[in-house]
Amino acid sequence: MGSGTWRKAYGALKDSTKVGLANFNSEYKDLDIAIVKATNHVECPPKERHLRRILYATSAHRPRADVAYSICTLARRLAKTKSWIVALKTLIVVHRLLREGDGTFKEDFLTYSYRGNILQIPQFKDDSSPLAWDCSAWVRTYALYLDERVECFRVLKYDVEADRLLKLPQASGKAHSRTRTLPLADLLDQLPALQKLLLRLIYCQPEGAACSNFLVQYALALVLKESFKIYCSINDGIINLVDMYFEMPKYDAIKALEIYKRAGQQAEKLSNFYDQCKHLALARTFQFPTLRQPPPSFLVTMEEYIREAPRVNIETKSLENEENQRIDNEEASQETEKPVEEEKQEPAEPEEEPQPAAEPAEEEVEPQPPATTGDLLNLDEEVNPMIADLEERNALALAIVAPGNENTTSTSRDLFALDKSGWELALVTAPSNHTNQQMDNQLAGGFDKLLLDSLYEDETRRQQIASVTYNGSIAANPFDSNDPFAMSNSFAPPSNVQLAMMAEQQQYYQAQQQQYFQIQQQQQMVMLPPQTYQQQSQYSAPSQAALSNPFGNPFSNLVAMAVPPKQSNSNLV
């Protein structure tokens, strides 16, 4: 058994297995079986009865779920297969659905192609045999053509193959495509899309062993049928474009010239493609049209128009701009003249009926000079002589005396008299009415000035006490320039510094206590007899040892001193 026979048997087994699974596990049993049998591994075109079943499932009166399921099944079949026969038959089914199917199927297929990229298989290959290798290349080209066909449907909003030819009376009753009556803007958009589609069609030329394959020729026949309609649409569009060419602006004329040149090149390539297809077996059922090239003289005329079009357009635009500017200037001048005439007409009315009251009002309104700022403190003003005399008399006054009190004025004048014992005594002995007046110590908010002073004094006293507690001495003046660290005395030192200071204070207190006990012992040695001194030393030793502990009882020595020792009777003897 050869490799080719084994592959055919393996492919037939896979197809029968999928048909069996579809009979038991699929909700769309009939549709799955039709798709599997239409795209099986047998090297022959799909059968019509299976295609009719798929066309019925994708028709307009069927639910959209059936259409979506059909598209997904075909896309999965094309993506998973590695056989060129299955891939080509799947593309043939898709092509037949696009040609013969309903318009809603084209829209659904276009929507699904945006998400799934069904027809893009650039890496597909079947290297099982030389025939499979050549046919794989043609399958990739055929898939690109179908993809471009869907894109052209998106731009044109209609299918070229399904478009019916129209008979126009101005064209001697001949049938023409839709592009013959399109406006310029739509024509410049649709003709490039049709030319791209025709270019993909020309590339669908089989090479090598694929030229003689019957399945490839079957798919190529479908492509050739569409080539006639595509070329007819492009030709009618070119005729329509040429009719409007000499009325186009420069930008549109340049685009039209490029389309016209590309159409001539594609006509030549399509003619060569037809010549090669004539040698195939499928040429028996086709009549290939004769394609003619456009005359080169007309192409030269179109290029000359582009060179002259900018001058004409610039001159016309400049003339239009000048006319528009002139019209605008005239309108502006007319608008400015109208208010001037109205102003001239307005004062003519009061001449007939004069109103003298309005004239003095106009005379009274005169621009006043800006006021100059003078001496705000009145330093240059002359001093009143009475005020100067009063200041001289009160220059040496030591007390403010209420007016009308003669005794106070006499005493204030005799303060510095020579017959007095001294001006200090005069201050004491001079009567004053201010002694009877109560001092106003009440501040705003009900505060007493004396109470406020006492609060400040208490706060300063607390700070002094705190400084003695931390530093062992009264806090220095924080504003004294001799001590640069005086301000830091008002803040509490860290814990480790406080512990060190406490240790130093304890040592200082212990040294003072030792000195005190030494002095006390010396006095007792002088005043007490020897026996009493011995007993007193016995009691004083433990107390001294107890006081050496800074955390001990500081009143233990007082208890020991309060209980005197008993004296023996041996002293009496």
C-alpha cells in the first residue's frame, strides 16, 4: 500500500468518525453532516445537495444562531486541517455561499471575519506530495482573493457579482454597471477597491502540477466568472471618471490619473491571465473578452491638464478672493457711514427747538486737576501761642493736677523753691487729689492686672524650681550672651542624663551626711563619758550604714536617737 492510498484511507476514516459523532452529540446534526461531507478528503468538488443544505441553513429566514454556527464550523474546519483537499473544498463552499447566499450572510461573515480572520492562512502547507505542495500555494492565494472580496464588499456596500447591469438611454441602450452613474467622491473611493480585488484575482494563476488538477480548475472557474463583472465595473468607472476629469480640481485630478494608469496596467495583466487560462480544460465553457489598451495620446492630455490646472485654479481663487474682499470692504464702509450720518442728523433736531438748559450743564462739567496730597501730619502749620505757653508752664510739672485747685498749683510751683528743705520732702508733703482716686486695675474680659502679674510670677518661680531640680542650680538668664547654651536649660534633659545627674546628687548627699556625722561624733566625744561614747558609736554605726542607702528610711537614725541606751549601775559604784 502506497503512502497516497494510506492517506486516502485515513482521511475517509476521519470523515466517517466525524459523521458518526455528529449523529449522536450535535444539536445541528444535519448541518454538521452536510459540512463534513461537503469538505471531505475525496478529491472532487462538493456535491450540490450538501451545498444546498448549507445554503438553506444560512438563508435570511433562518435564525442568526444557525448562520453563526455555520460560519464557526467552516472556520474551525479550515484552521485545523492539514490536507489541501479539505482546505480547498472549504474555501469553495465559502465562495459559493458568498456568490449565491443571501445578503445577510455576507454581513454576518464580514462581522465574524473582523474577530476570527477566517480566510487568512498564510502558513498553510501540505508537503505530503509534489502535487500537494503546488496546490497548497494556490490555496493560500485563493484564500487571499476571498478575503479581499469580503473587504471590497465592505467598501462598496454591495456585491459586484450580484450587481445587475442597468440600461442607460444616454449610452445607446447598452447595459452598464453601477459605477457608470456614481458621483466623483464615491467613484474615487470604489475604483481603488475594485482594482485591488482585480489584482488579487490575477494572482490566482495556478503553477506547476496545480494547473492540471481538476479541483483547482473548478475553483479557478469561479474566479474567472467574477473577473468579467469586476473588469466591467472598473471599465465603466473609468469612462465615468474621464467624463468628469477636465472639471476636477488638481488634487482629485491627480488621484484620477493614478487610477487611469493602474487600469491600463491591470488590463494588460488580465489579458495575459486570460491567455494562459485558454490552454486549460475549463476554457471550453468560457468566452474570453478582448481587452484593449487606452490610447497614449489621451494619457498625455490628462497630464497636461494637471500641469495647467493649478494656474487656472490659483487665478480663479485669487479673483474670487479679491471680489470677496472688495465686497466686504464696501459693506464695512457702508456700515461706518451710516452711524456718521445718524450723528450728523441728530444735532439738527435741537436747532429747531433749542434747549438752553442743556448748555450750562455741559459748561459746568470740566476736567478738574488732580488734588495734591499735602502734609498729613501738619508739621508745617504754625503753632498756636496759647498752646506753646501751656507747654512751657507744664514742662517741669511732676504731677497732673485737676484744674481749679489752687493749693495743688501753688505747691507744684514751689517744689523747687530754695526755702524748702528739699524737693523729696515736697513730693511727700505736697497734697494731691490722686491719692483718693482708685486705680483702674480691671482689664478687658474682667481680668485683674494684679492677678495677671501674680500668674506670671508663679510661672517664673516654677521654671526656677524645675531648673534647680534638673540642673542642681538656678537657671541662668536665657538672654545672657556669655552662655551660648542657656536656652537649652528650659527643656528637660534625656532620661540617661537625668539618671547620671541623680547618681551625682546621691553621691553629693552621702558626702554631706558623712561630714555631718563626723562633726557630731567629735562633739559627743568631748561632752560624753567614754562608756556612753562606746554605746553611742554602736548605735550610730548601723544607722550610718542604713543612711548610706539612698532608697532606705531616712528617719531610722531619729528612732535610734529617741530611745537612749540603759546605763549600768557600775558608774554609781
